Amino acid sequence: MLLLLMLALAACSGRPVPAGESGSQAEQPSAAAGSKAEKELPKVAFVYLGVPGDGGWTYQHDLARKAVEEKFGLKATVLENIPDTADAERVFTQLAQENDIVFGTSYGYMDAMVNVAAKFPDVVFAHSTGYKLADNLSTYTGRDYEAGYLSGIAAGKMTNNDKLGYVGSFPIPEVINTINGFTLGAQSVNPDVEVYVTWSNTWYDPMTERQAAISLLDQGVDVLATYQDSPAGIQAAAERGAYGIGNDSDMNKYVPETYITNPVWNFEPFYSKVIQSVIDGTFKSEAYYGGMEDGMIELAPLGQNVPQDVRELIEQKQKDIVDNGFEVFTGPLYDQSGAEKVAAGAAMSDGDILSMNWFVKGIVGTIPQ
């Protein structure tokens, strides 16, 4: 039932959502690998659900696209505003006839890409945050909860009343585990904090996201985090004198006086890896789950008003994540009711993190079922 719920939510949202099966790093030999070995510069295509002007998710994919174009000296085909509906299969079919590599950047493209990959075994496909693999189809996502944990440290130290707010986009594991990571980071430096959560049910709808933010600000939160592509939430926070934590891309420019930081996606290393493997004839299908260690997830530069002691705390914890193997979801962990979910000393598996459907203790709010 959980998987069905996540798929249904993803279909409504049009934005990627990982499922439990994508936690594996297992690789599969690809039928496509050998056929590309002689091609110095493969033809590459990117399919975007939105437009780079969103300033968030699609913008980060587009930055990575530009980086690999420059790195490899190629010119990619880019299709924007492609709905993740049944018609997407037609779009991917056309691209597969003309390209060697096709990247799809929305969870909702998953089934279309699976179907087209089966018809074009000599074309390499990579699908953002899905969980279905094929010999010539990889998936890729990232541990944005790691950067969420670091931003939570800042929020826990900078709050004056121990009331933090978080505007979630959709109640899916990608978002839930980041909210939980944020909460655990805040609790690590301030055990008294509570995190109030509401949902916008949007990825990019500034008006709706602003109203969701205001509903939390009206409850008195003085640090507000958001999981949407627009800066509307942190702009509403700035108007109330509250600190803001954005999402996906560095949002400092929107509210420099009250900005703290936010998780940032960096897709360039993965895109480069896939393109180089096709050039070399070594491509292998994989369920790629990157993090801060390999650069898939980064933390935006800290805002101008983040105190030095907070900067030092975050710097040390980031070092622990990258260099010392610190795992955010290590027990003991308890859910909102106080029931133990992860025993002391145990760490959650990737599969459990990617299918997370519960909030940690200290969160005020519900996960719609």
C-alpha cells in the first residue's frame, strides 16, 4: 500500500519521488555499453518537467547540462515543459531515435522511460529518482537530508523561541526524510526545539507556497524552511523578520538579510560520469544514490548573519559526514508517538530511508495518508 501511495502522489506532483527499491547501489551490465565505444562525442538529450527559470530543481539540472556541454565540447538537445503524462513516451521515443543518451529529470517519466528503453537497447537512459532499472536504464537521486541536517543545526542555534517551521511540498519520502534530517540536526544542538510542518502540495506555485508559509509564521515560528523551487516561503518569512532556509538552489539573493542556507543539488558529476562511460564503452546500469561525499548534494553558502560559532559547528559536522562516515539516521530514533523506530547504534538502510513515511519525535504536524 505504501508504494502505491507514493506512486499516486508522484503522479499528481510531477516531481521526482524515490521509492524503497532505489536504495541499492547494485550495478547491472548494460547491453548498450559496447555499442557506444567508438563514439567520441555521444548525442545527449535532457527532458525537463519545467523550465530553468524556476530557480530550483530544473535550474540545477540545467546548470549541470551547461557544465557537461563545456566539459565535453558537445551540444545537448533540451526539451522543456514536458508533462509527465502518457504523451511523454512519444517524446522519449523521438529522442531515442536521434540520441545516444537521454536524461529524464522527473519521477513521473519513469514508466515512459522504461518502455522506451526496452525498444532502444543501444541507447542509454538515466532517470531522476525513479526505481525501475534496465540494462540500459539507470536511476539517480541524492541524500539531501544530509544538507537538511546541517541547515537544521543552524536553525536550532538561531531560533529565539524554539519554534521552527517547515513547508513541505508533497508527503513523499524524499521530502519526509529531509524534514526529519532537518529536525534531527536542530535537536542535536537544541533539544527543546519543535518543528511545525505544513504542506503546500506544490513544487512551484509561489502564491500557494506563500500562504502555507504565512500559516506557520502566524503560529510564531521564527525560522522557516521550505521544500519548493520558489523563494516565496522565505520571502514571506523575511517580511516577518524570521530567518529562511530555501531549497534546491542557493536562494541567498532573494532575502540576504534573513537567509541562512539550504540544500543544493549538483547533478554535474553524475551526468559527466554517464557521458564518459558511454564514450569509453563502459556504461553499467545502476541505482545511483549520491550525497555530500561525492558532491551530488551540497550546502549553499551560509548567509551573512549566521554567527561564527554556528558556522564552525556546521563545518565540523559536514566534515563528519564527508570524511568520517557520520550517518544522519542512526539510532536511537523515535517517532512522534515516542515509539522506537531505530535501535541505539543501528543505522537505517538506504531502502528504509527512501521509503520513510513517519516523522521523528519533536515534529508537530501530520503526514497525509
